[in-house]
Amino acid sequence: MIIPCEIAVKSVIPAVKALIAKELAEKRGLKQDEVAEILGISQSAVSKYTRKVRGHVIEIERIEEIQASINNMITLLVNRTGQRKEFLKLFCRTCIIVREKGLMCQLCRKTDPTIEIGECGFCLILSKGE
């Protein structure tokens, strides 16, 4: 059995990192090695993120709530404020938004065809604390 968090590790986390890398490189004008240092990843990983070779299994760019979280995470990273807890909260909240919007449902179904998307609803109950 594949659990939703495994799907998130393979799809959501790379998508968020790709979006952060893209924003840092394109909108903040940072070089790939600078982005790599900020994110604690290799320059080649940044290159793959910005060229859409990695981190684009799930489309999250156009979701306003996610973009707001990304912008806040970037501010924390660029300013190097050392607010690790705040960054982690934003990252986790971004993953929850993706799940609440049902963006992982098709990926879960792909890994386990027995999942009935309309009946599952697990990701939708996260914010309700059930």
C-alpha cells in the first residue's frame, strides 16, 4: 500500500523545490550555484528544476495560496533569517494545500488503481483534524 505522504515525497516536494528554484533564478536573478547554496542542493539539481526535467509531475504554479507560501519561503531563504520552524510550517502548509485541492488524487490512483477517488477523501480531511 502506498500512502499519500509517499506520493508527496515523489511529486509535491520536488514541485515546491522546483518552483522555489525557478523563482530564485528568474525573478531574483540569482545564479544556479547561488540557488543551490540557498536550497542546500547541487547546481545540477537546480538546473534540472529550472529546465523542468525534475519536479514537474504535478502542476502547482498557478495556485494563489501556494504562490503566497512560495514567496514567503523565498523571503525567509534569501534573508537567511534562520527561522527554520517558520520555513517548515510554510512548506508543510503548501503540501496540505496541494492535497486539499485534490492535486495528488490522480497520482495516488495511478499507484493504486483500487482507490476510488470520489470515495477516498483522505487528503481533504487533513485540515479538519479528523
